[in-house]
Amino acid sequence: MKIVREEIFKQSSSLRQRGGMLVVAMFTIVICGIISAASLRMLGTTQLGNAYEVQSARAFFAAEAGINRAMERIFIRPALITSPAPTPNTCATAGGNWSLNFNSSLLGLKNCSVAITCVDFLGDTNTNGALDGSDERYYKIESTGTCGSASRTLKMTARSI
């Protein structure tokens, strides 16, 4: 009899513990699902941030290319003219305001564009307050590069020598 009682007790205690593991398993599955969903959302946000950062860098380099193009138009092209003697260049003779659209052959700046503005003026280098023949020409150049939804603007002031 004693053996029968112990077997009944073992069977009844194992029957009482069957539902406990199910609750623990369900709780674990729900927690893992929440962690997975949060990880996927953070991954998506990080990827969007990286994509915008790349576009922003491309826009910066496009704006830099615009500054370089403006400097080339103002300073280098007139220096290549030997006959007749080159006249002092101004933003108007260099093309004033213009834009560049990069074609598909430039992979780094593909589908980017640049808007360039140039303003020149004479500056008083003698600090006497009057413009005289020794005054130098200054150029204010602004270049705005746009790639996708990112846009960057660079400003530069140069003077003739």
C-alpha cells in the first residue's frame, strides 16, 4: 500500500506542474518578440540616418566643386589669355550666377547639382576710406550643392593679386 500511495503522490504532483512551463515559455516568446521588433526599428532608423549622411557629404563636395569652378572662371581663364592683354575679371565677365548639373559619368556626384552666385566689389586697401587706383577687387562666391534631399552651402571671399 505504501508503494501505491507514493506513486499516486508522484503522479499528482507532476500533473500539477504541467501548466507552469507553458506560462514561462509564452512569457519568453513574447519578450523575445518585443526585443526583435525594437531591434528592427532601430536598424531601420540607423539606415535612414546613414543614407542622409552620405547625401549630405555628396552635397558638400558638390558645393566645393562649385567654388572651385567659380575660382577657375575668375582667376585661371583670364590668365590663359595672352593677346590682347587680359582685362581685370569681374563676376559678370566670368559668368555671373550659374549652375552645374553633374552627369552620370561622375559617379560620386551623380544626380547632384550646384547653384553658384558671385558678387565682386572694389575694396579700400589703404584704409583711407577713399577708392583710388590701388584698390583691389574682391569676390564673394556662394555655392549651394544639392544631392537628393540634402543641401550644403559654402561661402568664400577671394581677392585679386
